[in-house]
Amino acid sequence: MSAHGPTTTPPATLADRFGRPTIGDLVAGLSVALVLVPQGLAYAKLAGMPPALGLIAGTVPPILAAFFVSSPYLQTGPTALTALLVFGAISPLADAGSDDYVALGALLALGVGAIRITAGLARLGRAAYFVSQPVLTGFTTGAAVLIVTSQIPSMLGVEVEGERITGRALAVLRDPGAWEPSALVLGLVALGLLLGLRRWGHPRLPGVLVAVGVAWLAAVALDLDAPRLGTLPGELPGLTTSLPWDRVGDLVIPALVIALVGFAEPASIARTFAAQERETWDADREFVSQGVANVAASAVGAFPVGGSFARSSLNHTAGARTRWSGLITGVVLLVFLPFSTVLESAPRAALAAVVMGAAIKLVRFDRIAAFWQWSRPQSATAVATFAATLALDPRIDLAILLGVVISIGVHLWRELQPYTLFFTDPDGARRAEPHGVIWFASVGKVTNEILADLADGPPTERLRIDLGGVGRVDLTAANEIAEMGADLIASGVEVELVNVPGHAARLIDRVLGDTEVGTD
């Protein structure tokens, strides 16, 4: 205690927590907000939600996420992949767009948020790497194909019902007489502008906004008879006070899948920009930030959200330097909500082009082909996951689980395939060199190969087992090797272990104990 009374620490201000805002943060936050408006509307429709919820999902969630993110560039809100996962999870349970459907979406967001916060607090950020690259690539490519397919009816100006995405698209394609030519033209114009500006435009130019704006102006100026967005409530979000708790069991698996797979994108974003800027990032904090964002989405009646690579890239390019940029984006969307009715005449085909443009970037057939050159089993895993994603439409959450099971199976299969090379050393000893991982399920193959070589190979009274090429040895494997050595010694063969890896030396020394098997 000081002479002037007890010392107190002043409460942290926003500037203390966020750093001082810069002009770049303001410009970046506004730029992202402009892009988020058409994207939010489009992704809400992809998720089967009322379009207004796509805007609401871009308000409170990024504001609260900004208090927890470790990356100042990460922009949170609705994303194409998460939206498709939401549709796949809820469409079998309720009619898209209905009150029950919306309520289930809010409950799903709460589940995703709770899982992510728990994972972050438990310091399980490493779970971001649980899904292997082949599985993730196969899944995202399959999901991207479904996302593009899902927008075909809107691009053709046709509304069609059906649970399966591919079924709806095929129904529309089989009926050319129902197509609306003006919608197709507007959609293609928007998509062409979007892809063209992405390739040749300035990085800071909001291509999404330009593409939708041009298509919208053309539709109004030419009075084209293309389907429009329709009524928007134009009001601030309220708090959701009741959720269908009796349906929690139906959403546990989708919540787990979205929590894990949906986190891969923000984790990749944070990791990428941290490397570019030579900064650190914290996967556990990002788990918490994305969890808080989803709890916030649930509280305002929206659906699950995630980190957007496109909007985060724009945020970074536009000059963001602190977490203020994400907060500014959410505040701008919140202020815009009462005026959102001005968007009611926007052509749906242009919004469909926005979704297609985002999904095209996720199609990575080139990477799947590269896997074939690097590893045939891993390539097969990617292809199987891709095929499962298309086949299980719309329950693509099950496809990612199947992919994880396949990848684990491939990993176990590879660890069951150790091989042993045999040589005769200059001193006449027979050298056995096992390669791979020797564990309880694979040690039998190694010992059988060694015994077979002793029986059928050159005669010898000395066996030298070289473990330098072994990645790991577990307790059972060490015991099996020791027992084989003891049996061979009893039959008159001198046994010696050499080049024992450091991680296995202590275990093997303990297992050998008082046996006559020597180590070097």
C-alpha cells in the first residue's frame, strides 16, 4: 500500500485492447463491409435462410470476434462452405426458410460456438490440423462443385423445390422452356466481371460489389424481367429467446463437423498472414474468437459463421493493421441494416454469381492430381472424399467424417507396411535393417522376415539388427524383438542391436534387462 492509498490498475480501454485505430483500419473495415453486403445475402440463400440473416450474420459476430482474435486481418461472417454445411445439416429436418429451419440454424450456431470456445480454452488449437490435406482438399472441391450446382436454378431464373442440390439442378436443366434468359444474361455478366476483376483488377477493388452493382443497374435500366431479391425487413436484429432444445441430438454431429472443418479456413488465414507479416498467431485464441462469433450469431437468430479468406485478403490489402477493422465492418453492417430495403430489387442471378465466384476458388482438381504424383494412397483418400461429398448430397458433413475415417485407415495401413533389408557385413554377421514404424500391429511382420532370412538366407551365427531406419518402437514391439533375440541366443545365434534411435534406446534397454541381447 502506498502513502496515497491502495494502488489500482486502471481498466483497459479499447485502445489498450485493440491498439490505436488507423486510417487503414477504417478504409479496410468499410471496404469489407461493402463486399459483405452482397455476399451475406447470397450465402444466406445458399444456407436456405432468409436473405436478411446473411446481413445480420455480418453484424454482431465480427464485432465480438474482434475482441478475441489473434490475427488483426481475420474477417468473420457468413462463408460459402459453412453455408453449404448448414444447408446439408438442417434441410433434412425442416423446410428451408421456415421458422423451424431458422431456429435450428441458430441452435446449430450455438453448438458450433460452444465447441470452439471449449476447444480454445482447453488449448486444443492443434485440432485444426486433425483433418488431413487430402481429405480437406477432396471435401472442399466436392463442396465447391455442389455450391456451383446449387446456383444453377437462380442463374436460370427458376425456383425449384427439392432436398438434393444435384436433383434441383438437373430438374431445371431438363426444362429449358422454364428458363428466364434475362436472368442468365445478368448472372453471366456478373460472373464474368467478378472473375475478370479478380484476375486483372486492382486487389483493393471490391470486385463483388462492382459485379453485383453493374448487373443491378442493368436490370433496373433495361427493366429486365429477372427474379429479384424480394422483401427485406430493414430492421435491427433482436435477441433470440427460445431455441428448439429438443433437437440438440440431431445437430451434434453437424456442429462438430462445422466447428472443426469450418475452422480450417480461419486458421489458414491467420497462419498465412502471420507468415507474410512475420507475426505470431494463436490457434487457441482463434478458436475462442470464432466460437464467440457463433454464439453471437445464435443470439441474434443467425446461422453459423466463419473466417472468410476473400474478405480477410481484402482487409489485409486495404490497409488493416489492428483488430479495429473487423469491429468497424460489423458496426457498418449494423448501421446499414435499417436501410437494407434498398437491395430488394437486386437480381438474384447476380447474387448466384457471387456464390459461384467464391466456390470456383475452392475447386482444386490440380491439387488432387498432384497428390497422385506424391502419394497414391493419399490421392485415393482425396478422390474418395470428393466422391462421398457428391454422393451424400446434402449431408456433406457425413462425407468429411467418412474422409477422416479413410485417412486414418490409410495411415494405419501404411504403418502396417514396414520392410526389412538384409546384408552380410564384412565380419560375416548377417545385418537386418527394418524400415518404418514398428509397433504392436507390425512387429510380427518384421520378426517373421528376420526369421525367414535366417532360415533361407546365407548361414550365419551372428545377427545384427540395425534399427537406424525405424521411426518408432512401442513397448510390444520391443518385447517381441527381445523375445526373438532370446530365442535365437538359445539356439546358438549371437544377437546384437545397433543404431538404436534415441527415442527408443531407453525403452529397449529396460525391456532387454538381463537378456544376452547386446546393444550398441
